[in-house]
Amino acid sequence: MSLESVDNKDVETMNPPVRLPRPVVRAARTPVPEPVTGSRLKIDVEHLSFFYGEKRALEDISIKIQPNVVTAFIGPSGCGKSTFLRTLNRMNDIIAGARVAGRVCIDGDDIYRPGVDVVAVRRKVGMVFQKSNPFPKSVFENVAYGLRINSMTSSKSELAGRVEESLKQAALWDEVKDRLHESALAMSGGQQQRLCIARALAVKPDVLLMDEPASALDPIATQRIEELIYQLKTNYTIVIVTHNMQQAARVSDYTAFFWLGRLIEYERTDKMFTNPTEKLTEDYLTGRFG
Amino acid sequence: MTVSRTPAPRTILSALFVGACGLAVLLALVPLAFILFFVISQGVQSLSLDFFTHDPVPVGESGGGMANAIVGTLILTGLAAAMAVPIGILSGVYLSEYRGSRFASAVRFAADTLNGVPSIVIGVFAYAVVVLPLRHFSALAGGFALGVMMIPIIARTTEELLLLVPNALREGALALGATRARAVFSVIVPAALPGIITGVVLALARIAGETAPLLFTSFNNRFFTTSLTQPISSITVQVFTYAISPYEDWHRQAWAGALVLVTIVLICSMAARIAAARVARIRGQ
């Protein structure tokens, strides 16, 4: 078999020249910003509990998430980390029988206060899902969707500009600029996930929630997503749920460890991974359970 | 290890069973083959250009066609679609969006019941609510009767197709700040559109072949008309009228009408499938 006949779509080398991201330890490279308090906090959660019907999925969670850093949520399957992530943009509202108690303040405003515009909350707090979910439309229309429904641009050229800008931010522009009007579903898994990130960035959110964004991707596509997360944190506050502890160590500045619906420990990543306070955290990080 | 040369009993049983299934399929296809054979062999003889361009002629005169009935059928199915497509699709959206609610279950049950109501009963209903108040037969009444038949088909097809759209698409739209209605009409319905189009065209093909609901709603008309308030001819009623007549000429016309009707239905079915496949391919699904 000749080398050319290998289907390289999955490793995303269809559009040469390919620049693979350098494998670097990011946490060691950048200083974590000084923690802020009060209304300058990006997300301030107080005594949040969450119920699916009678079942309590999250128990009395309080956490203060810093602006312009990457915060990782880790923990074993079913520990509530994804459920908690979805309370931060009220995505759990669409689940029948779901109920929330407590406060989630974003920039000081409680998003569960009666009368809050959920649409405005979700525009401010964007989300990328575990399984990439591009709409069955063209690449361009996928990115333009949020801009169109929120009437965020006033002209065609402005719309095209924002689409291009978002695709560049998501490091996808060079690969798709010649096929903007082709179906998004024809792209590889890694490209689809970056398209979903571009789509989320297009509406200019403040916060980007990522629910295991790389769990369905191969190592090279994963590396690209991680590189992207690292670049995006200068402009966005990022919260990422991950199963992969090495990934949490690589990309995040702060890490929160969840277990059985409770927040066990929340610390700077470098501290948690070298010297966790809780015995439970240490057991999980060293692979004794989970 | 030795390999036995005689097949095991289970292999024989399996072959017998697959053979029986194949035979059943053949038997099921026999009536279709006969219908097509008779309709084509009998219909082709009387089919000519005149058949499409001329109106019926009185008994005894030769020639004439069904131009009025062909146009009538198109008008009647068009009226039915204009009524049933919006109502049917919106009901389908409601059924899939509020699938858990009690009202949705009631609507679903009502739609299934309506779907099972004999078409002659729907004709009587249309007679009572449209023909009697207007005091005469009309294309509107016929279109109404066919529309009533189409609504439950389209509603249930739409519902089932919308339920097939992955929930991840809805979440993706909502996460971008879409309202529920916006998510449904800009993402979920378009994702199911190829299937919905197929469903609508198949429903059209089905009602185009209905006779009973038209007998006392649109009635029949020997003359060409496009007026919606006048009685109008349709291929099915025309075939019925000719077929029960004692005249050899009319029997031949009836066969030709049947052939045209079958052809229209087949073309509709194929067009629907091709259109759906094309839309799906453009989207890369």
C-alpha cells in the first residue's frame, strides 16, 4: 500500500501544510493571574443543589470561578460534573422535572433570579458539547447561526467578517476557507468540534463551557483543541469538564474535584496535582478509584 | 476435525425458511404485477394526445379525453395540500415538542382515529359542512374532504421524523441563545425536511387516488373548469362514471384514465424519494 492511499482524514492532514501544535506543559509556562474577589469574580456559585425529580444530583456546591483562566472539573463518571456545568448556562432547564436551589451569579447577577432572560444568559455563557453537534447546514451557516438568530450583525459583509474571525479564532479558517458553503457534516470529527467552538465564539460570549470537548477525538485533534483552549483564555473564561486527568493538568489553571454530587476540593491545578489537601482527591488522582 | 458432507438440519431449516419468505414476497407482488399489466395493456390502446387535451364528448361520438379531469385532480389535490400541509406539519411539531403532555396524547389518538375513518364518511362530513351551506357541489368541498384525509397522515409522519432528529442539535441551538420556537423552526424542522417532503408527497399520491370523498363533494363536471366554487371533474370520479357505464367507448376511456392516475402516483412517489435523497446528499447526511 502506498503512503498516498492512506486515508488521512481522521488525523486532519487534508490541507497541507500542517502545523502540529508543539507539545508543551502550559501550566508551567504561564503564571496564573492573582485571584480576584467580589463582583469581579466571573462565576460565583453559592449553595447550589440540583434535583432530577426526587433525586439530588448536586449537593450544596459553592465555588468561585476566576475570570480569564481555565478551570477544569474532574471526577469519576456520574459525579455530577457535567450536570453542574450545565447549571451554569441553564441548559438543565430543558430537562423535565429538574430543579435548582441556591445561587449562580455571573458577573454578580444571579441567573436563577425570577425574570432572568435565559436567552441572554446562554448568549453570554457559550457551550461546547461532548459530541460535536454541527447543524446539517453549511460550514458558513453553522457559524452564522448564532449571529443571525440574535440579529448581531447589520450587513452581509459584517456577517461574513464575523464568521471568518470566529473560524480563525477556532484555528479552522485555513482548513475550511475554500469550502465554506459545503456541508459541515462532511468534515472530520476534530474539525467538527472546532467548528462548534467557532460557532460558540461567534456570538462573543464571556464564558465558554466545554463538556469533555475532546473525549471523542484522536490524540492529534485533542492536542489542537487543547492548544486552542490555551489561546482562548486571554479573552474568555473557560470551564472544561474532562475525564482525562492529564488533560486537566495540561490545560487548566484551577481544578475542581467532584465526587458523588459534592465538590470535594477546588485548588490551583499545580497545587492539586502535586499536593492535594483531601485524601479523596489524592486517591482519585493516583488512580485508587474512579 | 472432520467436516460432515451432509448439511446439518438447522441449515436445511434455515434455507426452507428463507425460501418461504421469498415465496411470500413473490405472492405479495403478484397482484401489483397484474394490476400494472392490465392497466397498461388496456390503457395504452386508448391513450393519445387527445386524451390529455380534449374534454369528454357525448356518447356515440368517438375521441374526446379527460383534460378537464386531469386538471380537476391537480386542483383538488392542490387545495387539499394548501389546507393540510401547514396544519399537518404544525400539528406534527406540536406532537413532537409536547410529546409527554396529555393533550398531545389525545391529539395523537384523534389523528390515528381520523386516519382510520372510511373515506366515504369523510365525504359525507364534507357534504354536511361545505356542500350544504354553499348549496352546491364545488372543488372547494372536494379539496376540503381530501385535506381532512391528509392532515393526520402528515401530522404523524412529521412527528415521527422530528423525533428522529438528535437532541444534540436542539441543545446546540439553545446554547447559542435560540428560543425554543427558533430552535425548532431553524434547526430541527430543516434537519427533518427531506423526510417531511417525502411524507407530504406520498400523502398527496394517496389522496389523489381517492374517489369516495369526491362523489358528493366535488361531484363531476363534463366541462373544463378551474372555478373553485363549481363542481369539478377528477380522474377518479371520471373513471368510476365511465367504468359503470354500458358503453364500450367509455370503458376504454376509463382504462386510459386509470393508467394516467397510476402513472401520476408512481411519478409522485419516485420524485419524492429522489428529492429527499438529493436534499440529504447536499447536506452530507
